[in-house]
Amino acid sequence: MYQGYRIKVNGTIIDNMMIKRGTYYSVPTTRVLSSYYDAAGGFHEELSPAKKMEIGFTIREHSAEEHTAIMSAFSGRNVSVEYWNDTTGEYKMGVFRVDDLKASHKHTAGGIRYGDIPVKLKEN
């Protein structure tokens, strides 16, 4: 049952209001095991079963205070994640590798504001 959040990283809920509208996704990933063209020119791929997930979203523009809280949740290259799985309609857990988070200063007048930060997590 949905409990009001989409993702929890290292025990910290990433508030839905921090996720830019329309950017969250969780999809099963597959890997191409082999590919070939048959005698008739048709392309074929053999894919691994989709057992691992990829999660992505964009953290919206935010304050320095919010930035500190978000970045502390993403400490380490591998993080524990509880996420809402749209396919099964339930929460799942896993260990995910975090792509580098690239934070940029949107402006500094009256305090630092950070721009959007894309986040991509791949299940180990």
C-alpha cells in the first residue's frame, strides 16, 4: 500500500515535493546477451530476464539547507533504497549504485540556491 512517498534512500525519505514533477521513473532493466541478423535480414536479440531496477528522477531547484539533507542521504557509491514499484504496486528494497550527482549553483544572492540535479540509481 502506498505510504505517501516514492523513494527512501539510506533510511531518508526523499520528499515528493523535492522531486521535479514528471521526472520519477522505476523500470526493470535487461541486458543484451546476444544479437544477430537472420538470413532474411531480421534482427534478433536475446535479453537477460529483467530482475534488476533502474530508478531516475530530478531533484528540483533547492536551498543550501535542503541540499545538505539530500546529499547526506546519498552518502557512498552504493545506497540502500526502498522504492515504489509501479509495475507491482508495492514497495521494494534493494542496493543501488548512484551515478555521480552534479550540483550547480543557480544563484548566490541571499544564499546559495542549487539548480536541478538529475539522479540515476541502478540496482546492484
